[in-house]
Amino acid sequence: MNYILVADKQEADNVRIPKEVENETEIIVLGIGGPAVLRTLSPLLLNGKFTANDRFFNIGYVGSNEFPIGTVVSVGESHREFPSVKFPEKIHIVDPKSKVKCYTSNDFVENTQHTGVFDMELYTLACLFPNIKSIKIISDNLNFKDWKHVDIKDAWGYANKLFADLLTTKTLDKIS
């Protein structure tokens, strides 16, 4: 089974599932942030919904101080973004071919010492599903006020093409 994990209904409404995997693919709307991920997925994990053969995909919006708005990226590494935490945390490799670093925070990131993309769910998802793949669409350049006014629907066409390539490939290595 393929599970597409998204933060909100707007992201879910933009995902296009290829016909050849439609019957073996489910979209799960998680809610925004790590606590919402855990609240949504905990009962499913405890009830044995997922198997070792399942594949997990995350697609959605991120902020970035590296890429322009509307850019679509495959995440290479998943990190935590907690400026006050000084101890090292595990880095999850999501796509070894990509150099894009995604930093997950509990809040909207507007200031950071890192360069990359910034979300609120991927690190939690990568802790739960080590084989997850993630495609992100840049929705803002770390400005909360601008984020609500950006129209990036055109980026979904390319994101869905990359996503379809992942979904219809039996291995998780293939991505441009």
C-alpha cells in the first residue's frame, strides 16, 4: 500500500494519484505540526494499519531561504530546527541523491542559521517511517505574512509528475 501523508486538506486536494496505483494508494491528512502527526498516526500505528511492505510519501508546502517560491524539490535530509537545542539529533536520509536539507520546527520559521527548506512535519514522519520520500513546494521565503497570499498552483503540476514517478516505481530510488 502507498500512503501519501499531507498536512492539510488543501495539499490533499492538489495531489493527483496515477490511475495505475489508485486502488493501492491512500491519502492521510495529518494536521499541521509534529503533535498533529502523532495524534493522527498513533491510533493507526497501534491498530496495525501499516505493514513492512508499505511505502510512505510526504508532499506539501515549505518555506525556504535558498529556493524561490514555486520551486519543487525532493528532500535529501530531514533535520530538526530547534535553535535553543544544542545537542546533536539524528539526521534522516530521505533521498540520497538530493542535497536539499529540510528542517522541521514546531513553529513557522522566519529566522534561522540554516539554509534549506523548512516545514513542521517531515522530521516526525521520518522518525516513524524511515523509508519515507518527500517532495516539497516552496510556498514562501520565510515570511508568514507573504505565505498566506502566494499562489503556487502551477507548481503542483511538476510536483505531481515527480510524485507519480515515485508512486509508479517499485523501488524508491527513482526521482529526478
